[in-house]
Amino acid sequence: MKRLSIKILSFAMSLFILAGSSACSKGEEGSASAGTENTSKTGSTDNSPITISVEGLIGGKQNGVQKDDVSKYIAQKTGISINTLNVPDGAGSTEKYSAQLASGDLPDIFFNIFPIKKIVDADQIYALDDLVAKYGKNLNADPKGKAMIEANKLLSPDGKLYTIGMDRGTWDNGTGATRGIYIRWDLYKKLGYPEIKDLDGLTDVLINMQKLEPKTKDGKKTYVLGSCNGPQDLDFDIFIGALRTQGLVEHEPDFITYIDNSTRRPSSSNILKDKNSIFWKCYKNANKLYRLGLFDPDSFTQSGDQRAAKKDAGTYMCINASWDASGLNDKFQKDGETDKGMVALPASAFGFDNYQLYENTPTGERNYCISKNCKNPERAMQLLDFVSTYEFSRIANDGLEGSNWTLVNGIPTPTKEYLNRTSEEAEASQQKTGAGYYSHFCGYKSGTIEPSTKTSVNCLYSYRANHPTAVQKDFVDHFGVKTMPEVYQKDVKMYSSETVVDWGILSDDMTNYQSNFLTFKVQSEAKIIMAKTDAEFAKAQDDFIKGMNAYKVDDLYKFFTDNANASADKMEPVYQLLDSDK
Amino acid sequence: MIKRKVSAKDHLLSGVNLFILILFTFICFYPLYFIFINAFSSGDAITRGVYFIPQEFTTIYFRSLLLYPNLLNAIFISTMRTVIGTTLSVLASTFVAYMVTRKDLPFRKGIYHYIVFTMYLSAGLIPWYILMKSIGLKNNFLLYVLPGMISAWNIVLVKTYIESIPPSLEESAEIDGAGIITIFFKLIIPLSIPVIACITVFGAVGQWNSWTDNFYLVSNPKLDTLQYLLYKCMQSHMTNVQNSFQQQDLGASAKNQITATGLQDAMTVVTVLPILVVYPFMQRYFVKGIMLGAVKG
Amino acid sequence: MIHIKQLNLEKKSEISVAVLHGKLTDKQKNGIKMLLLILPFLVFIFIFSYLPLAGWWMAFVDYKIGAPFSKQKFVGLKYFQMMFSGVGSFPLVLRNTLVLSGLGLLCSPIPVIFAVMLSKVRNGKIAKIVQTVTSFPNFISWVLVYALFFALFNTNDGAVNVLLARMHLLSTPLNILGDADRAWTIQTLIGIWKSTGWSAIIYIAGMSGIDPELYDAADVDGAGSFQKIIHITIPGIMPTFFVLLILQIANILNNGFDQYWVFQNALTMDKINVLDTYIYRIGIGSLQYSFSTAMGMAKSLISILLLTFANRFSKLIRGTSIF
């Protein structure tokens, strides 16, 4: 027994030595070739080989320097080999970044999840003003890039630039609202395209729609609406779609106010307390549906995965997000039912003249900082600048020219293989092409339209817009135009939001109140939806409104509205830069 | 041995006993079986409901794991950490447990307090992270086997067991001139096989399932464990709102055949199967106690 | 070879002892030798379990994450008071935690009973299979347990609901996942299902350590099966049971995060929101490290206190304690 343990121990020792030595190499693989010399007006660009670590939703199936074509392209053009550290969003990422920040262990470039004031206080990141002036030639030549820089300066506690925003622009290219009111267009057609005047009218139409298809293909009951058990999911499924259709953008996570895109100012009242607000209109309708047995009773208990599965099976008549709808639409296409599908209703269907088709995030949806652990901040900035162009964004999303797409008459067009691949094949090919590895570390989001080619950054989106399905054709015909973006953009004054709001940072006390309020809110919402009579509904409504005061919701409302109003003026320079690009 | 006559009442009780146990066994068996058959069924079938045999048989969830280039290496690392980590932990815990049972250990009570309190004392993630980094366990295989070496829980279990060993055995060994180490290896360990088998099983399963140390402190893909790879695979297919935005549009015409639930099922199968294979080997060491029932009525 | 090795060890410690301390009694020499043997492990425990506790200072400052110690502002007991500030659900959460832990304690004999029942099975093969299979639930992650439950009990097409409806035993489907009134019972039952088989292992091992001659002697005395259980088997595993019971009592505030996190929803929140999920939601979710550290520290100290009391109590009642 003892001999055995000694044997195991000595074997283990040799392993440690092995593992230790391999660990010391830090996983550096592949050498970066010395790129061609590249001089620019602002100063010579160093292209000597160097490795920079970047942490965030980046890279492939394993950490380290990647071997795909896009990574090699970056190394060839800039000399920089990126040591990717993949940290997906969601569970655990907040803790990981926090642990790194707390121990001064941040990598060279990292995705910032902290409120800007907190990370500046930690004094672990570089101020980037000088660096971007000297090495940010792409950013400085692009009005949207300059707007991003200006916005991030205005949002920082001391007016200095601390973050570079990636994923500017839009996720969708106008063929459907990112969040809106998606309905089964084929069933709407069967009903004879009844007029929808307002949200109450919409509910009646949806009820009739469900009568047309009371069961899914698998024989399961259909519902008008369904949700899941996350803390904000009831809101997202019941009322955010309606909100965005009016050109209003919610304030997360408590939804006590919203921003009006046309004025860039917040709501004049607490929409949770105002019984005539859109919030209550939507929840009244949800309650009506529940009483009719058309609101999925499992909404309160099912997880997001289970709801997604139901959505894809056609269980719900009304969906509120483009990615949710696309799952079902793809299924209809695959099954040959091309005349069926979900489309978003435009604002004009309700008589609204302001619409939130998509969000044009001027600050960038993902902000990256350069930590003081980086020994070469100049090269880091060079990298950040390099990936900020439309050109690289396309490569980041679809791979290098010739891999998944080609230029046809100057228009980036997806190849046949790219269009017909299964997700499994796509993942496998990704390891060679690198398509998608850097799609959250590039200047523009996948749906943004590149001005020079008038094609979306991810060329699939434009392709699909130009090749509408049968149901989409019926949709545009009904509205008397040629393409889907036209449907959404006609008859409205505004259709995208570019509002940058500095909501401010709550004190610890108020954060506590807010967090506790969220728990109270979701419980109250469940009671409101499940009220069996009008009296019960009124009581649930009053309980909610009165109960709010225990969580200092009025103070929260005042805090956020004051900050939002101040922002509308403060951010003027940003809006001017964005306008100059139109 | 005098054999008692087995009465009718005994038979009845025996029958009831067996019935309850079998019922409970079924309740424990079906869920894992359910997971197993779902792991081989397509996403659509899972939504419809798979209860008896796999529907629309597919191995797609398992294949998605093969896309990880360091899969084999991860299996190797996981195996190594289980073997080495468990061995170290069992040896160390058993030895410390034995030491604490010895009445001639000064400050014995205080030391035992000192050990047991660790089960309830924790300062959270950040101090732990800082400590691991400071002592050089970042990106180091030792991270997997060193911190877990002394488990207060194991020590408590072993100590309680050792105390049931008749002290006369130890005394006579000492009279024969055996030192502590000898007594430990030649007397205590052989007599404590059942509890050692127990903590070996507990420890091995714990090691096999660990991934958080990998997640926080290891960036070298050569040191990734299997469980961590499974976690990453899961994350990249999550369907919550945040990740929906970030799902890379892979140009798939049949989007997401890899449903989250199916993937979770497959992950469980991959994790549990090796345990089930190895388990019977350890089981025979601690199961003697219930075998007596078969003989002694 | 073994003897020489052992001799070397003993000689070394003896020599160093004699050299360092001069003349000592044999007993003292022995004591020091023992301490030296266990010392490396104690140091080890210090490094990995006690050193991190220095991080408790975070609970007393307005923690600015990432900033050096010198820049942190001392706020005393502010974050400890925050939990009593009356906001939201803290009293409720505490109640839930204590109730669920209490129910768990009440159910702590179940693995023992199960182990004894298993020992009464005549067929060894069956006993082994039962033991193996009943430990399966332990390997299923809580996320999957929830998915399973949903598949069986959801109101739309949960298998159990469908079955009961077909057998005309139900008119409206059961909504077990959204049932607040029975939430405590349901969670306790689920806990029993998940942990009984696995927890019984230590008791089965304990039964292996009972001297078979005791059973023989009982047979000679004409003892029945039941009497043997009461007088031999149970007393044989009682020490283990009581130790684990005391440890469990000290653990009252730490319910186990995963189980309650997956089962919480708008309908059951009031009943199964426990301390750990509460702290996570309010603390870590919103980057409030001072708060979560303060709560963690309070929980640790309360646990130690409970441990001491439970131990004293056990000494009073049974005459023995775990210390």
C-alpha cells in the first residue's frame, strides 16, 4: 500500500514538472510574421511581432493564440497576435472580471462590465485620449468613431476617454424590429387583414388568430402570449414590444421610466404608477388573455430554454424579439411552409409616428479598456483601431473574402455553402475560417449597413432582405412598398434610437432598494396577470402601486429622470457628430 | 451459530421492506434514464416529450463536444486530477484524522476545533482568487490537487470511524514497538477500509465534477478539464436573451439543432458514465455492512 | 525497508528534539514529535482556509473594487446594519432559510433508516444494485433536476399531469412548480430524493465496521431481527449520525444555493427565497461586495456559534460531544 502511494506520488511529481513547464509558456503558439511597413500621417505604425491578450466574448473553442484565417490576417496586417481569453457573458463572468480587477490581474485589453466610475477609481486602466489621437487613425476618420469617442468622454467621471466601444451600429438591418410586436402574418392574412387601431384592438385580433390555430403541429395547445421565469421576462414579453413600437426605450432593470427617441427625454411620469400608462394597458390585456386561457400558465415557472423551445414549435401567436421569431421562421422555411411566418408590425399600423426599429448604439455595445498591465498600450490602441472599421467588421462576422462570401458586382454576397450549412457544419468550418470569432471585437454590429457597399456587415442579412420569403412578400405587398425596411421606415419621423443616456450610479443604499424592488415587482406582476376578476385586478394594481413606496421608488424615479434630462443636453456634441454623417 | 426460525411476520416485513426500496430505486432510476434517452433525441422530439426510448435518434449533442480541439487532453487532465487529487486527499485526511484521535497529541481538542471550523469559514471569491494567485497556483496543475488536499469533512468522518476501532489493538501494536507511521499504515488503514472507500468515492466524484477553479484561474488550454469544456459548450448554446444577441450567426439554414436541454442531458451522460463504470470497484469495499443482512437475517 | 524508513523518521525527530531543547521527559518528547508530524498539515490548513479570511476587511469599508487598501473608506458596521434595514424581504428570507433547514434536520434520520433497510435485504446482488441506483440523483445537476421536473409536472403537457388526467383522477392539472403553499414540502421531498442514497453511503460504511461477533452473541441470546437493529446496528452508527447532525445544525443558514435558485419564480419566491440566493441577488449581482462579504462573515460566525452550542447540548444529553 505504501509502495503504491510512493509510486503514485513520484509519477505525480513528474507530471507537475511537465504541467508546470507547459504552463510557463503561457500557451503562446504560432509566430506573428513581421508585417509590411505601414506609415500613416499621424505617425509611423510599428508592425513588429507582439502578443496582446484580449479578454471577452472572443476567440474560439480554446483560449490562447488562435490559428484561424482571421487571426492570421490580423497578425499579418498589424504584427499583433491576439492571445484570446474567452469569457462568455452570463453566469460567472461578473465574478471573474471582479476577481481580476480586485487582484490587479486584468489582461491587456478586456471587456468592461463595471460602471465607468468604479473602474476609473481602481486606477488600473490607461486614459486613452493621447493614444487615440496618435494611433486611432481609422476611428478619427470615421464620424461614427469620433462620436463614440466623444460620447465615452462625456460619460466618464473626469471627461477623459477610458473605453473604446466596439459593436456600434445595429443588430438588424431594418427587415424587422429588434424588439417589437411580431405576429403570425399568415393567420392575420386569413382573418382578412383586420384593422388594428391600438393595443386593445391588437389583443382582439390575436385572440381571433389563436382560434384559427388552436393547436400546434404536435397537437399541443397554442397561446397568444407566453413568458418565462426570469426577473424581467414578463415585462419583455408583455410590454417592451409595444413600448418600442412607439419609439420609446425602456430603462432597465426597473422600467419605471423610458426614453422617447424623438425628444431624447424621459417619461414625464412613473409609468408603473400611472394607471393610464402603456405599462398598465399592456398588463390589462395580458390579464384579459389569462382569463380567456390564452396566456400560457407555465409562463411563471418555465425557464428561458423551455420557452424558446415552445416558441420554435409555434406555440405563441405573438413574439417580441427578432431572434425569437427567426427560430420559428427558419423552421417554417425548412418544413416547406414558406407562406407562414412571423413579422413585426410597423408603427404605422397603430398610427404611431415614432418607431424603434433598431438601436444604433453610438457608444458601442461592448466597451474595451486597456489595463495598466499592458506593456505596450500603443500597440493595444493600434489593434483597437484596426478592428474598428467596416471592412474588418465584415471580416470578423463572415470571414475573409472568398471563405464564406465573395464580391459580386461589388456587393458582398454569401456563398451557396454559407447559406445552406447546418449549425454543426458552420461551427466546424469556423475553426478554419475564423468567422464569428471576433464579431464582438469589431467596430460594427452584424446588421449595420456599410455605406460604401450598402450591404449589412454580415452579408447574410442583406441577402435575406433581398430575397424575401413568401410570407414577407405578402407583407410588403400589403403595405404597398417593395422591401421590408421600407414598410418600417415610411410614415414615421424616426425609426432608430441613438440616444446616449448617463443614468448615473446609485448609492449602495439605493441599489439595495432597487434590487429588493425587482423581486417585489415580479411577484406583483404575476398576481396582476392572474387576477380572476376586475375587482381582483384593481386590488392587485393598488397593492403594487402602494407597495412600491417601501422601496423608495419615487426617489429612484427622480434620480433617473434628472440624470436623463441632464444627459439630453450634455450629449449634444455626440448627436451633432452623428448627424454630420447622415 | 444458532439459526432462528424465520416466521411469517418476518417474511411480510421483508417483503414490505423490499417493496419500498424497489419503489424508491425506481424513482431514482427513471430520471437518469430520462436524461439518457433525451440525450440521444432531437430537439423537436425533446419538446414533444421523450419518455421511453430515444426519438429521432441523434448524436449531435455529443458531436458538438468533439469540436473542442483539446478534448482528449481535457479528459487526460480530468483523469489525472481525479486520481492524484483523490489519492493525496485521502492519504492526508486519513493521516490527520488518525493523529487527532491519538490522546497523546498535545492541544488535540484545539487542533480539532481548528480543523472543523474551516467548514464554516469563508471570505468569498475575491480573497480566494488573490490567495491562489499569490502562491503561484494560477495556470498550474497543482491548483487542482493542492487546495482540496485537506478536507475537514473527510477528517471528521474518518476520525469518527477510527474511534470505533478497539483501542486494545493500537495498544498492543505500540507495545510491540511500532511507531506512529507503522501503526498508521499497517493497522489503521486496513481497519478503516470502508470509510476510506467512502471518502475516496466522495473525493473522486468531487474532483471529476470540478470546473470553477479552471474557470477562474486557468487560461492555458492545455490545463483545461473536461468539466470546464462541458460548461463552455453549454454557455455557447444558451438561449437566454443576452446570449441571443451574441450568438454568432452561423448561416445555418436550420438554426440551432443543438437545444440547450439536449446539451445538458448529454453533458450529464458524459459526466456520469465514467463514474458509473468505476463505482462498483469502490463499492465492494464499503458495502460489506449491508451484505451482512444477506447472511445473518 | 519500511522499518528503516520509520526508524529514520523517529531518529531524526528525536535527535532534533534533543539538540534543540535539551533534556525533556519522554512524554514531552513524544508530544513534540506528534506536533511536528501534524504541523505541515496545520500550516496547509492555515494557508488555504484561514489566510483568505483576511479578506473580511472588505465588509468594513465602502469597498472600491481594485483600489488599494489605503484608498478604501472605513464605514464600520454599515453593511451589517443594511440587512436589518427593513427593506424588502430579509425577515421573510430568514424565515424561509430556517424552515427549510429545520425540515432538513427533521429528515436527517432518513438516510440512516434507508441504510438499515438496505441491510435487511436478503439478496446481496439486489442490495448492491439498489445502493448504486439510489445514488444516481446525486449526480444530476439542479438545473437538470428542474428541467426534469418541468417535463413531468408542467401544466401544459407534463407527463404526470397527462397521466393523471387520462386516469380521470384530475380535472385541472397540478401546478407543482408554482405552488407556494406546498413549496416547503415539495422542496424537502426533492431534497430527500436527491441526497438519501448518497448520504447513506457513510452509514453503510459504518455498518461494515460493526464487529460481526456482536451479531453472533445476539443470536445466542435469541435476539430477533428488530432487536438486533435496535441494540447493535443503530448504536454502531450513532456516533457518525450525531456528528453529522451537529455539523448540519451549525449549517442552518447555508441552505445550498443551487436547489433554491432554480426553483424560485414569481409564484414561489416568498417561500423559497433563502439567505444564499438573497445575498447573491442583492450582493454579487449588483457588484456589492462589501454587502455580500458582511453577510458571509455574519453567517460564518453564527455557524461557529451554533456549532459550539449544539456540541455543548449534545454533551449534556448524550454525554459525548464531537470535540
